[in-house]
Amino acid sequence: MVALIPAAPAAVKAPVGPTLPPPRLDRPAREVVRASVLGAWARTDMLFCSVDSDAAFQTQPDPLRNPLVFYLGHPAAFYVNKLVMAGLLATGGVEPALEALFERGVDPAHADDLALTAYPRTEAVWRYRDRVRAVVLGVIDRVSWDGEIGPDDPRWALLMALEHERIHFETSSVLLRQLPVEAVRRPPGWRYAAWDAPAPADAGALVAVGGGRVTLGRPAWARTFGWDNEHGRLDVEVAPFEAGRDLVTNGELLAFVRAGGYAHDALWSAEGRAWRDARGVTAPRFWVPRATGYAYRAMFDELPLPLAWPAEVTAHEAEAYARWASASRGVPGMRLPTEAEHAQLAAGAPLDEHGDVVASEAYNLCLRLGSPSPVGSFGGATSRWGCRDVRGNVWQWLADDFAPLPGFATHPYYPDFSTPYFGSDHGMMAGGSWASTGGSASRWYRLWFRRFFHQHAGFRLVRSVGA
Ligand SMILES: [Fe+2]
């Protein structure tokens, strides 16, 4: 028997539609920061209000992550811990036991490595969130908003906690997709893209991408918050290559599944085979086997498999598909792009007035929709080479290991945001997804995960010229 949760904020109105862009560092305004914090907070509330039982909150939707209730408390505790660190809140915080319990997330290589602990009942965590929200708003109202915010400014901690909440909105949304569909209720106003639209006739074609010099790293002129790993600069000379005009679709992945691709060992890396066998993987995580084929687990509903939406897979599956596509299409050398190649294939795609993409309507980013969209359907998200969906829709797995850029330096408020994850255990992604908001939707954001981790993530294939 599951219990309803009376303490969930009853007045949460589902905030639908695109989110606000990140506050500006050069002319910060109290009202903008307040609205941004409240907007991100309300979206987290909306997400977790869709889960209506304490029993569901106390389970792990993913065996590699904490029970769901942890992610309800974690963003609030993060605000408190960082504001204390910055001297904007007195030592002792709001509720020290919860600030310790919800302090940091996990990233185990194996489920057995995860040390589970007991968590309070969900209604206590909702009450904690409400208390912390009032405290955070009190800080925003108390501090002066005169003057530009630099990394040494205590207000940096507020912006960091805001962006952190936005990151967790997205990762928590992926956890919710791993709950049984009966455990969630779609929030009023949530909008999916058309799931029965066809893919463009030329989807899957390769286009020529010219070579050139690419500069990675958040430029000094950017005037929004950036995480440590975005800073620094790397110039890369990219050779001409060919790239998929579109992201690989569910329809294309279905052909791979039907051809026995998941069972064909030679297509998989040793690491990918080990993951596939340990988890018994036979299809993408969000496909639901049914007698007549596969259904699709969207955020809050089961839908017919949207064949024109980008496939959402792990990097291991993307790499296996690439080998199969090379062999079956007779096109050698198909692979994931590097970070620099992704930047090059995206060149010329629209930017907003800040030189970024966060506020641009050209992309399926920032919750304009509550799902991926048919590939190529955001016509503006096209680069000068004709590559579509170069940002937004779903994240795009890259070939690179996660690595710092030259000039990287940690920030004292969060010294281990990136450094524990550099190296070959974590692959990179670029571009953001429909659920990426704030800085996560920025063209300078650099994301990493273990190559077997689930995210709203897909891929595009590329090949070197003459491969
Ligand atoms: Fe976190």
C-alpha cells in the first residue's frame, strides 16, 4: 500500500514553456536572479510532484544512483552548503543533518560500490525544501546586486547553486523515466513532440564538413556563469570530414536491433560487451518490449516508438551501431565525432544576442518541448554544412575522454566538480537536450558521463575523409 504525500507543495503550477536564460554577470539584477532561482526551483518541484508515493521515492530508479528522495533534497542542501562556504549564510546552515546527508551525489562504476543509507520520509524532505527556499530568497533579498559578479564574488555561490539545480532537473528527469510508468503522473500542460511524424527523406545522409581551426573553451567575453571545466582554451586544427546530416533515429536503431546487432559480439568494445552482458541489454533503455514490438517510455507516458526521434542510447550502444552501420552501408570508418569535430560541424548555426544559444528559439532546448523531437524538425538548428539538430533535442555522445582544457583551474566553492572525472572512465557529450536549461544549454557547456550511463543522449556519426 503506498501513501499519498500531503506535504508536497499543493500550489505548484506546472511551469511550462522555455526557461529564462542565465543571469548576466556584468549587470546582475535582484529580480532576474530571484526569478531564475524560483523558476528552476518550481521546475524541480513540478518534476518530483509527478511521483506520488513515498515508496517510489525510496527506491533507486537506476541501480547506479541513490534512492530518488536523495535528489529531492540534494539541490536544496547544495544551496545551503555553498552559501555557508561563501559566507552568505551563518555556519550551521538550515538543518545540518540534512545538509550532510544530501551533500553530494554518487558515480559508482558498479552498483555494488554504492553504499546506501537510510533517508527521511519524503514529506520531511519537501518541508526541508520549503525552508531552504525561504532562506535562499532571504539571501537574494539581503545582498547587494551592485557590480559585476566574478568568480571570487560570494554571489558566485548563488549562481553555482542555481546552475547545479538545473543540472539535477535534467538528471532527475532521466531517473523518473526509469521508474515504472504507473509511478508517475504527467504534469498539466506537459507537451511531447509529434511521435508519429516521419523523418526527413534525406535523414541519414552524410554531408561534407570543411576543415578549419576550432577553439574550445568558454571565451573571456562570455558574461554568464561557467563551470570550471569550461574555462581554458584549446585550439584544434580539424581536418575535413563527413558527418551525418541528422542524429541517428529510433527507426535506424530498430534496424540494428532487428539485424541482431545487440548480440553480435564483434560490434561491441570489450567494455561495452561487459556492460551489455552484465545488464542483459537487448535494446535501448527507454524502449519497452511488447508483444508487437517496442513501445517508448517518454517522461510520463508510454508512447508508440517514435521512429523519427533521435535514438537515446549509451556510448557503448552508439559505438556498436557505428560499426554495424559502416559494415551494412559499405561506408568504412563510421564513428562518433570528437569534441572539436562537433564544434566544427555545428559552425554557423544560430546564436542569440549574447553570442550563445540558450535564448535562441532555433533549438529544442530549455524545455520548449517535454521530449525529443523528430530529427530535423527544428529547421533553424542547422549549421553551415547542413547538419541539423546540432544543438538541443538530445545530447550527442563524443569520442573524447573527459579532459580539462589548458588553463583549467578548480573553483574553491566546488573543487571536485570535474577533477574526479577526468580520464578514460568518462566519455563526453555536447549540445544539450530538450531538458537542458540555463548554463547546461550553453554552447560552451561540456558534459561527461560513464559510457554506460543513461541521459537524454543520442549520437551522430562522422567519418574521416578517405577512411
Ligand atoms: Fe549534485
